Amino acid sequence: MKKYIIISVILAIIVIASIYLTKTPDKYHKEETIDLALVSTTSEKIGQEMIDGASLYVNEINQKGGLFGKEIRLHVFDDMGKSRKATHIATRISESNKILLVLGHSNNECSIAAGRIYKKVGIPAIAASATSELVTLDNEWFYRIIPNDEFQAKFIANYIYRSLKIKSACIIHDSDDFGKILSTSFYSEASKIGLHIKQKWQFHKKSESLSKDLKKILMSLRSVHNPGILFLATDSAYASQLIESINYPKAKLKIIGTYELTQPSFLKSMRKNLMEQNYPGYFSDGIYAILPYMSELSDTDGVHFLKHYLQTYQRKPSWFAASYYDACKLAIEAIKKSGIQDAAIGKKRMDIKDALQSMYHIDYAVKGAMGHHFFNHNGDIQAPIKVGKYHKQAFIPDYCDYRIDTDNTHSHDMGAQIINGEKIIIDGLKMNKAQVVYTGISVNKINNLNIKKKTCTYDFFIWFKYKDAFDPSNIIFENAVNPIKLENPVLEKKDDVKICSFHIVADFKQNFNFRAYPFDYQVLEINYRHKTLIDDKLILVIDRDHQKLAYDENKKNKKLDISSGWNLIGEYLYQDIVTHESRTNSKKSSVLSKEASYSQVNYRTRVKRVNLSGVVRNFFPIIAMILLSTLIMFLPRQKIAIKMILISAVLISNAVYHVSFFSALNATTYITAIEYIHIGFYFVLIYISLASVILYYLHTKKSQKPIFYLHFISGFFYVCIMIGLGYLAYSFIESINLKEIWWNCYHI
């Protein structure tokens, strides 16, 4: 016997020790990790966005088990935006025997200074915010995933000529390297494509006569006949000074600039002007600028990033967040491709650099939130840039977007496509035009909520705002009960923009969620997209300005009417990308093709049930059964026959109400809160039955003392069970209602 006890104790010790060691591995063995460095300016907003974007992707990978079963760690450094500090940090990183790759730095000066160290020591680095050519020039260790200044200027020239159909331009540029490269590249590309440069001016930021110089430039600009569009090749501070003098309501001169005109500092500087404060957009309206990323123009991967970012940080991502998310993804893909076998740190870094270098064509590209990433011979990316313009101090997409042409076949009508602006080619990179159409919905009435049929009736107006030819009759409503044909539009035209609106009354299928019934919230929706044009050809964007006007009008006049028994909680509108199988038709057969992605807009209305009679009707039987089961529990123990009859009655009642409730909700495939209560009641009745039988048995044996204690304990546990059951039901209902996360909704 003693022998068995000793063996049992030893086995227990071994099991406990194993569990402890498994739960706390760091104390006993070193965990191998994959280490990356990110260098930003943490004191600035963009620095935190860089960190958030990269951290988001690192967390995605770590939640899936890491890379090669190893955790990825992101080491963050702050160079404070100073080149000397950046050099010091780069030296520290080079001395590390763990860090494999660097993401950053945030600006050109820091990236160039640190790049010398990375080149000397041999550490691969990916720039995702620095745009100077000098960052990657003659440095095979530095790569970049956003277009550089030269490519930006070439893209802007093509966009002006091909998309905006403007035939002449003027340039104002700074005398620094940034201004010179932009001006030179823009002028060179304009000469190639036929964009006439009317005039070009240069100013020196450090000149003592800067104010006079700018005034002379503006006077000269005003004297130019038909200047076309003005390209501002300077930073945000000087751009805002120039704009206040030349861009005002009814001014005919259009203005376009680089990323600098989208920086927070640009609008901050503009808002210092009293007219811009009192009349938002007084000076800034209509100004064009470019960005490497705009969430409204996201494809499938971009939407995935947007969802995850909003769920994690509860704010919209900037292009800095998107670019460093992609930079981190590219870095991890390169590490995966290199294999990072057990070798010296120098060999690992070299293999990662070679992996990055092998991504030289779209066939070997990494797809991210901003699109396809692959490098040219300089380690630079060449990719379409997003174009937007200011409207009431909001930066919104323009009416077209360009996407990489992934079709390697040569088109016979390519020349015509280029002339029409359907295609742009820069340095061999072919880009296809996608039309941007603004849209919105204004709901007048929601009624006929049919629980069994899972439908409701919407009465609403829908509109589309566009420039190029667009046929709204090709719009399909994904969840409409019957096909809806958009006919008899009300047409408006403002300048070169057309607006057509339609009045619709129709039934829509809904996905009701009864888990929290009868304390449930329901989400009623309308989903619509184009029937044939994929997201590479057409992008539906929410018309936020008109949408807000429509909502304010509804709210003011209390136009939105909801079916009785429901209260309106909120209206939401958001963009998404949906995937459907597409078929290529021929005379002989229909061949299944690859899945096609479509731009879709979703309107959602969140309503809450306020039907008091329904609550009473559903809960009265439950309350009655609770009271009856309590009576059964505390009846004298010798009344076993009466107890069993009552238990049977409650059991049958519970089953009848359970089945009738299940039938009323049209046989849902999931368990609702009330069903959990009904199921819980079955176990409560089993508990009461067992307790009653045991107490009766002890009563027949005349065991008075055990009966007293058992009666008290069983009653106490019964009360605890009922309270616990109620709490669980309440928690379940709350958790279901809180699960409605509007990750990318525009809250109207």
C-alpha cells in the first residue's frame, strides 16, 4: 500500500512540474524570436501611425503562430526626425545580433543618413514614407514601397493631361532638392506627352526677400493667358501661402500638388486664415493632391486592412499606417522566402536582401493594402498613385483611379486607350483607369418587418454622382426580394458632374438575429453593386456631403418612419468589396472563370425591439414556471407524489413553450437567450427531482439531522442556480447586442 502511495505522489509531482514548466517557459529556456526594427518619430502623430500599422501586421502573424513557429518582435526606436540621431540608432541596430531588417525612417534626411550605415554593415531596410531618390540611389540594401519624387511628378503630369484633359500647366517650385527633382521630372514628362508648360518659377526659402519674390511670382502668374493648372512643387508651409493668394471662390486656376498638400500641417496652416475658418473650403476647395493610399479606393486586401485597423484602433488609418503595414508584410514575406536557416546574422541579412531583390516583377510581387509591391533596379516601387481633392476641408477621391494592369498581353488599341485616358504608361508600368462614382441613400420609411419571411419594405431615394459615362440601370441590389430596375431618374448637372436620383419602394431580404430575442437589436440592410463592372473598372464611393444633407433633412423633419414595435438606433453606410464567381460565355459552353471582386455599398439601419406585449407574452410562462418550481422545491418532503405531478406539469409546459417559441422564429439554426433559459429549466427540474427523491428517502429512514442540513443546502443551491441562470441569460443578451461592431461604417 505504501509503495502505491509513493508512486502516486511522484507521478503527481511530475505532472504538476510539467504543467508549470509549460506555462512559464521563459524562466527555464530561451525562446527564439524573429526580430525587426522600426525607426520613427514617436513624438509626432505620423510616428505613432507608423508603429500602429506595422504592429497590426506583426500581431496578425503572431496570432497565427508566428513565422516558422517563432514569435515576431518589433523593436521601436525614435530618431526624433534628426539625421544625427538616426545615424546613432542605425549604429546601435547594426551592432545587434538579432535584428534582421529595418522599417523606416520617417523622413528623407534620417533615411539617407541611416542608409549609409545600413549599406556599410549590410542590413536590409524598407522605406515606407521617405520619397527622395537619394534614399535608394547606389544603396542595394535600401528598398522603398511608395513612389519616389520623380515618379510622383511623372504621374501628376500624365494625370493632368490624360484624366483631367488639361493641355497646359505652370510650375512653381522650391530651389531645394525636393523642388528641383519634382520640377525637372514634371517638365520632362510633360514634354513627352504633349502637356504645354506655359511658365516655370523658382523661389528660395532662405532668401531674405522671400516675401517679395513670392509676390513677383504671383503677379507674373496672373499675367499668363490660360495657365491651365498650377503644379506646386514645394512643401506644405509655402504651398499654403501661395494658395491663399491665388485660390478663392470663382477662381479659374486649378492647383495640384504632391503628398505635401495632404499633410496635417497643410490644413492646419490653411485654417489660420479667418475666411477658411468661417467658410471651410474657402481657399482649399478644389485643390488636387496625391496620396499612395486612400481607404475609399481600397481593393480586397485594402478592405481587410481597413477592417482590422478600425477594429483595433477605432480610427481611420492614414497612408502612413497603411504603408508601414505593407512594409512589415513585405519584410516578413522576404524573411519567409529566405528561410533564415541557423546561420550567422550577416548571412541571414544577406539572404533577406536577396529575397527582396528577387521581387522584381509583378509575377513575384507581394499584395498589400496599397496594392502590388515589386521593385525596379534601384529598389524603388512603381505603382499607381491615388488622386483626390479638397471639399470643405475634407480630402476626397477624384472621379477616377488607376490600377496596375496585370494583363501582360499587348492590346491592339493601346494607343487609343492612352489618348482617351483609359490607360497610362510611365517607365514601362501600365496602369488602367477605374471610374469612381459617388453614391448615397436617403430612407423615408421602413415597414412590414416580417419575421417569418425575413423581409422588410424600404422606401428610399438613391443617387449617383459621376463625370464619365455611367449607366445606373446596371446597378443590382443583392438582397432585393425581386429584381429592381432603376428607371425614370431625376437628373441634375453641375459643371461637368452629373447627378441622377431614383425613388424606390421595394422588399429586401434580411438576416435577422434572434439570439437576444425579445431584447434584440436588428440590422436591416440594402446592398448594391454594379452587375458586370469589377472593382478594377468601377469603384462606388459614399457621397458623404450629400449624405449628411439628406440625413439632416430627415432628422429635422422627422421623415424616417419605422414599423411599430421598433425604435431607430442609427443609420450606417459603408463600402466593401464582395467576391462572386464569374462565367465567360461562349457559343458552345459556359466556362467557369476565376472569382471576380466588385465594389459594393451597404446601407444599414439598426433598430431595437420595444414591443412590451411581446416581452410579457414570452416571459410570463417563464415567470410562472419559476414560481411553480420554487413552490415545488420548498413543499414538505413527504409530499413526494404532489411534487412529482407538479414537476411533470412544469416539464411539459416548458417543452410546449420551447417548441412553440422555436416554431415562431421559423426554426433558427442557433440557440437564443430564451432557449437557453428553457434548456436551463430542464436541468433545474432534474435537480429538483433528485433533491426531492433524496430528501424523501432520508425522511423514510427518519434521519432528521441529515435531512435538515440537506434541505437547507439544496434550497440554497436552488436559489444560487436560479440567480446564476438569470445572470447568464442577461450577460448573453448584452454580449450579443455589443457584438455589432461597425468597423468601417460611415455613421450618418
